[in-house]
Amino acid sequence: MKSILIKNVKLVNRGAIIAGDIFIKNGRIEQIGGIIDRKADFEIDATGLHALPGIIDDQVHFREPGLTHKADLYTEPRAAVAGGVTSFMEMPNTKPPALTQELLEDKYRIAAAKSLANYSFFMGASNDNIEEVLKTDPRTVCGVKVFMGSSTGNMLVDDQKTLEGIFSRCPMLIATHCEDEATVRGNEAIFKEKYGEDVPIELHPEIRSVEACLKSSSMAIDLAKKYGTRLHILHISTKDELALFRNDIPLSEKRITSEVCVHHLYFNSEDYRTKDTQIKCNPAVKDRSHQEALFPALLDDRLDIIATDHAPHTWDEKQNKYFSAPSGVPLIQHTLNVMLEFFQQGKISLERIVEKMCHAPAICFHVQERGFLDEGNWADIVLVDLNEKWKVEKSNLFYKCNWSPFEGHTFQGRVKSTIVSGHLAYRDGRFFEEKMGERLTFDH
């Protein structure tokens, strides 16, 4: 691999911003900080730029195998890298779902051949595959995913005995989608009787209600406390759930952790008027009171991680009426831009963005040698110009679905270069695909 020297950059790492250089050799950060006078195969003058650790996104849906008309493991990792995401953890609700060790390893084989970003895949749990789940290797797989509410794909785990078995027997991190299915179905029936198939999109948060989220999250936490399970609850969207999480101990000591997604921070129910089904997702984007409660909880560490839940569908699929329009939003190319917009507004510091998008996922999942700009770590690095303004347009989207809820929006702050495991994978709109990403490993 080519050695790389990054000169004159501002390093954002471990709660501080310092000026210095970075020397990368054999895929790793060999030296960082201060003035480094060494010869390298490739040198980047990063004057005026900030270097962040590569973002680790712990929840994405890249749709391969089986749903590759929406997205795949070539297109979406490229979009991720263009947005500063160097590592992802992908969900099992593909077609077929990753419910056996063989099907799980199939996804790893595909990613090894064509993912520009580093990768890991969750093992899927169902109502009848507990023995397969228990075969999962915690050193090479990020965790086990349990859908405690149905979403895209038929992977609902709603049998109490099965849930007890998973939570009591699984030694790995369990990541949950929490929406109470009976509550959601009851709400659907009420509104379907009133509106038929043409339910107004504004009622999505009434169907995928606060009550449904709180009831399911509370159940997951009760099970985790009962059995001492390592639990991570995904995409928290309500103010009511925030009291379930602790902020009085360090993240490294927590057995129950939480995540918030950029779209729940950025959008609220008023945006359905202009965005319509573009922002239909599960759990739903809710009213402003919930949106505004999430940010303080993020800053005071009740919410531990920022992720995307990147979940693309085709534009045509999204144009259907309420019950037929699938839930999910393409987000991964702009996740850092969203957070930089909050930075520009004075709502969060760069150091805290790095903590929540880079450090915290590494700590939470025990990702080996990533998430920090430290000597000896893999060189996952993003160079960002905080001042450059640019407009999101179809011509600069890399998603296979080729649409974004941010089209027409101008962001300030742009990813200039992304280095993945020591390889310059992206620079100024161009991809360099001589080397693919690496499989993530975990220190469990």
C-alpha cells in the first residue's frame, strides 16, 4: 500500500482540536501530530481542512442480496465514503434475510469483493432460529438484530418465549428495533377504517405512535435488566423514551445503550407537508416537541450514538399511497453534513460530533483499532472543508435510488478526501477503487 503524508491539518480527536500532520503506512496511522518530515508515496496539503476519524455508522440497510433494484453493496458504500462514513454495520432484513450463518457469510463475501467502505453485518433473529443465532462469532460480527416491531421485510420477533430465550442466552450485543406491533396494528385499523388506503402521511406518527415506541423499548430494557443482556436500542425518536437511559456512568460501562438518527434530529412532523413520503420511516418522524427533546439528550449522554438508518427505496416506490409506500430514507451521504449544519448553528461542537459518530460507536461495539485518530489504529480519516458551500443535486448523488430528501438544499461543509484503512478511496468527487474496505473485527 502507498504511504500517505497529510500536512497542515487540524486534527479533531478525543475532545480536542490540534494542528499537525499525519503519516500513514501499511494502512495504519504510524505517526500523528506536530510537524512530520518524512517522505511518502503521496502527500496531501490539507491547509484549511479538518481531519476527523472516519464515521462508523452502526445502522444501515444496503439491500443486498435480493433488493438490489433499490441499492447494493457497491453503490451505497461509495455514497458512504463520499459522505465521510468509512465503516458501516448493515441490517439482516435482506432477501433472503440473514437468519443462518451461511446466509450471513454470503453477505461478507459480497462486501469483500465490492464494498469501498469497511463493513460488518448483523446476524438476524427470528421466532425460530435461536440455535443459529448462538453460533455467531462475536469477534467478527457486530451483533444480533431483533425486530421487536415489523418494518421492511418479514422479520418480526413477537413471541415472548422467543424473546426471553434470545435475551437470556445470547452473549453478544443485541440491537433492537422497538415499536409494539399490537399497538401499531390497532392504530392502522382505526385510520384505515376512516381513510381506506389513502391515509394522509401526516398521520404516520399517530400510527407508529409514541406509545408503540415506549411500550416496546420498555419491554426490551426490562428483558435486558432481567438477564444482564448487552442491549443497544436503535433510532430513539420520542421524548418519552429518554428517561429509560442512564447518563451517570461512562459509555464503556453501560450495558444498555441508545442511538439517535440524523433524520429524527433534523425533521419533524411539519415537514410531511413538503417532504411527504420521502421522510416516511419507522419509527416515524414525530412532532417538534420530540425533535427538540432529542438534542439535549444527545448532549447529556442519554443518547450515545448518532447513526443514519440509511434505507433507500426507489422514487417510484415512494410515490405510492400510504400503506404501499415503503418506509426508509437514503441518508448516509449527508449524515456528516447534517451534523455540520447543527455545528454551524452553534448547537454542537466538532469535538462532540466526532465523539458521537466516531468514538462512541467504536466504544459501544468494541470495534478494534478504529474510531480514533491514534497511532497504531487503522487509518480511517476524513478531510473536511468547513467553509465550502454546495447544493445537493441529482448530479452529485451516489445512491442507487438517485434521490435525497435534501435535494435543493445548500450545506456548508464538504468532504474533500476520505481514507479507508489507509487507502485514499475518495477525493474531490472521484473514487479510487484499487482496494476495497476491510471486515471490521471486535474486541469482545
